Amino acid sequence: MLCRLAAAFLIALVAVPSRAQPTTASTPSVLDLATDRALAYEAAALKWTCDESIKRLRFDDNGRASERSGMEFALLMVPDAETQQAVELTSRPKSLKGFPPVTSWLRLFHPDTRPWMLIRDSGDVDAPDEPGHRFTFRGAFSRANGDDLREWEGVAWVNSRTGDLMRIDAMPASQPEMLAVLIDRRNARGVGINLFGFRFSVGPRAHGRRLAVSFEEQSGFWLPRTARFETFDAVSKHGERPLRAVVVSLSRCREFQP
């Protein structure tokens, strides 16, 4: 249910403009600002809509990508029949199963989510690839189907003046350790096959997932712009082979006119 409810908060981000905070001794912490923004998104969830496009990629054994047919949706929020919370009207495509909806990350600092997250404040990092105030997070939920952001861990960058999200990089919690176990098992039990000059191995799979969400300003508001969801095969403890990727883009966010 959380994933359905979390989809609302992309729209809320559009509904509440960012406001810079004064730099005084009484200024709230960056984490407090991020929490306030998550609550503001929730309050405005039903007021906006966005255009959503989905591009699906598959990779061959040499890492070359081929694009499958794209999809276009109108991201529209409606009240849930039971809870009256805002949820996405459009069903998620199968290619996004195993990942949290891109809009659910707007709940990362929400008071309902924070008790289930270990969040560490790394402060402002002065580096070209560090876009803002840096937080690391780790969900407390055990690994299930991957749709719940509380099953994930990663890094979030936040605007230190407004609390707006700027970028998120994440993977399922404890994934490196789990992949290492699967690789050892595959090395011990896998069978190498040479068929007509093609070599491949048969054994336990060691498939991993990761995602990256970037946020940017659209019409005066900060919101998720592009999200990339990747699935890969860990061929060794130091190497991987891409399998699939899904790229979600959100544009033309605007006030919904019924």
C-alpha cells in the first residue's frame, strides 16, 4: 500500500514552490526541511498532473542496448477508495516491477517513513558529482518484491536551503553481500557449456538492481525529472553485465483541470 500511496508525492512537489530559508541560528536542520517538504507534497497531491514517458532497453552479451517500444502516460492522482489517500490512477507496467515507483522517493524523509530508515547526515560535500547536502539511508524492511523503498539503501542529495530532493542513487539493502554469496554458489555449482562455439554457464543467477533519480526545476518547482532503473548480472565480485534498463521521464507538470 505504501508504494501506491507514495506515488502521490511527485505531484505534491509541483504544488508547493521551494522557498529559501534564512541562515540564522534558529534555521531548521536540513533533515527537518526535507521532512517539511515531504509533508507539503502530501498536502497538495491531488492538485497536479504530469506527462510520463517510459523507455525500455535490453542489452546483448556485448553490452549493446536495443530500445523496445516506448509508452506514454498521464500521471494522474485520485483518492484511494479505502484510505482516501492519493494514488496513481495509471497501473505500473510490468517492466517496473521490483522497483519502487519514482514518485515514492518523495516520501523518503516523511515522518511515516523515517522510523523505518537509518538516515545519516554526511553534510555538504564540495565535489563536482555531489549536487547538494548528502544523506545516506538504509531501509529496515526485509527484502521482498522490491516495490517498497524501505527495502532499499543508498544516497540522497538535498538542497540545504529548501529541503528539496536533488538526486537519489539506491540499490536493495545488503545487495552486495547477497550477490557475493550467489556468485560463490554459482562458481561452486555452475556448469560451463560450449555449444557450437558459444560458451555459457548454467547455475544460480546473481542478478542485481539499482536506480538513479534526478530532480530539477520545472516551471518554478523541483520534482523528479528522470529515473533510470537497471537490472544486471553480477558475473564476478568485481564485474557485471547489463541486462535491462527502464528510463522514466516526467514533464509538463501542471495543475489538473477536471
